[in-house]
Amino acid sequence: MLAEAGVQGGEVVRYFVNGRQVMEYSDLQLARSEPWSPTIARTHGFIAVQAESHPTEFRRIEVLDLGTHDLGS
């Protein structure tokens, strides 16, 4: 299985599994306001990889900077 995520700053995130888009969301913001994390659009941050239901091994993880390329819209 090949899983991919295309992220365009705080604008849009698209998830693909084996080349087929399975999820999309936009206008990324934090859900609540905290002194250390105001509710503002997110344009940078961290990448986290996790498994929810059972132990999972990831064979290869690659991060590719696409610059300003369009992510399949």
C-alpha cells in the first residue's frame, strides 16, 4: 500500500492511498485559542506518523518539497 499526503501550507491537505484521493480538508486552524497556540491559520509545523489500532511498521518515509506545485486539484 502506498499512502501519500499533499499539503499546501495552511490552505489544503489531500490524502491519497494507492494513487486515489481518499480525503481532503482546507483552511487549517487550531480548534481552540491558547496563549501558546492562537486560533490562526497554520502555514508551517510538524509531521507526525502514527497508527491508531495496532502496532505498525513503516518501511520508507519520504518528504518531498513540491514548492508551489498544485497537488491534484
